[in-house]
Amino acid sequence: MSLKAQLAAAAGLLLATPEHNNSIPGAFKNAIDWMTRPSDDIARHFAGKPVAVIGASPGGFGTILAQDAWLPVLRTLGTRPWFGGRPMVSRAHTLVDAGGALADKATR
Ligand SMILES: Cc1cc2nc3c(=O)[nH]c(=O)nc-3n(C[C@H](O)[C@H](O)[C@H](O)COP(=O)(O)O)c2cc1C
């Protein structure tokens, strides 16, 4: 199923964003952007959709600036962003075990 079809079928959207140089990674933004054309598809795929943004990074600020950078995009697309918190994980590489599973109880 294409990404766009999966988005249309989904009750909500969870964006797990990395952060590149204090903003949204270009490839991730590009994937969302191409799902907004033709522009009629914005109403069909994004308008009113519940969206939450989370992120984890090896740095000290846990993708907070990338998460904030998504907000004007989510507003432009008429989504229903979740503002109940800012789930960000800093120093993420210290919180996983050798297999890559989340080992830190507090974070889980
Ligand atoms: C070019 C580049 C720039 C990055 N800039 C930031 C940054 O500004 N802030 C941050 O918290 N993490 C930054 N990171 C770390 C990413 O958010 C991410 O945690 C890291 O790339 C690991 O995820 P990946 O395995 O999907 O690449 C950067 C990574 C790359 C490759």
C-alpha cells in the first residue's frame, strides 16, 4: 500500500522526527510535502487528522527544535496537532541496549 493510501486509512499520524541542524530533515519534509499534491489531497489526507510529534536524538535537546519546526506545517495542512506534551528523548544512545531496544525504564 502506498504511503498516501496508508495515511488516508489511518485514524491519526505520529511523526517521529529526527532533527538535522536544528530543523526538520529535508527527506522527511519532502515525503510529507509530496503527499500534499495535488492540493485537493490536503483536505482528504490531512485536514482534521490528529497528529503528534515525538523525537529522540543523541544530543542534549532531544529534537525539540525539529518538533517545533513541524508546527507551521501541521497548521498549514489543517491537522489537529496534539499539544499535551513534548515527548523528546535526549542522549538516546545511552538509553538503548546492544540490540537497540529501549532499556531505560523511565523513558519507556
Ligand atoms: C546532518 C545531521 C544533523 C543533525 N543535527 C541534529 C541537531 O541539530 N539536533 C539533534 O538533536 N540531533 C541532530 N542530529 C541527530 C539526528 O536527530 C538523529 O538522532 C541521528 O541522526 C540518528 O538517527 P538516524 O539513525 O535516523 O540518522 C543530526 C544528524 C545528522 C545526520
